[in-house]
Amino acid sequence: MRAALVWLLLILTVGTAYADDVERGIRAQLAAQGYDGIEITRKGDQLLVHAQRDKLVVDNVYDAATGQIVQERVRQADEAKAPTQ
């Protein structure tokens, strides 16, 4: 029983650390491309990302476990914001 608990804690810790690495990687990639005001919000198994570079705005959704883009939206800052799902 004790060994199972140790394994569970290890898996949860590694999973959380990896998710933090994914978030840091997304933030670093966008910053390297010149984006600022980078906001990352976790919603379930997804990361909702909003960032802006000059008048260009990205609103992307990433898989939190893999870092893969699930949905990508790039728009001009003066366009109406898309309705949230």
C-alpha cells in the first residue's frame, strides 16, 4: 500500500512538473517571437493562451500534456474578439 502511494505521488509530481515545463516553453516561444502580455490560463486539460505583438493578437489553445496546438487564432487587435466557448 505504501509503495502504491509513493508511486502515485511521484506520478502526480512528474505530471505537474511536465505541465509547468510545457507552459514555460509556450511562454518562451512566444516571447522569442516578440509577443508580450502573454497570459496563460489552465482550463481542464488545455492551456488557453493570449498574447499580443504590436497589433497582432494570438488566442491559442494548447494540450497541456503535450504542448500541441489544439486551436489557433491570429487576428488584428482591432477585430472583434471571438466569442468564448
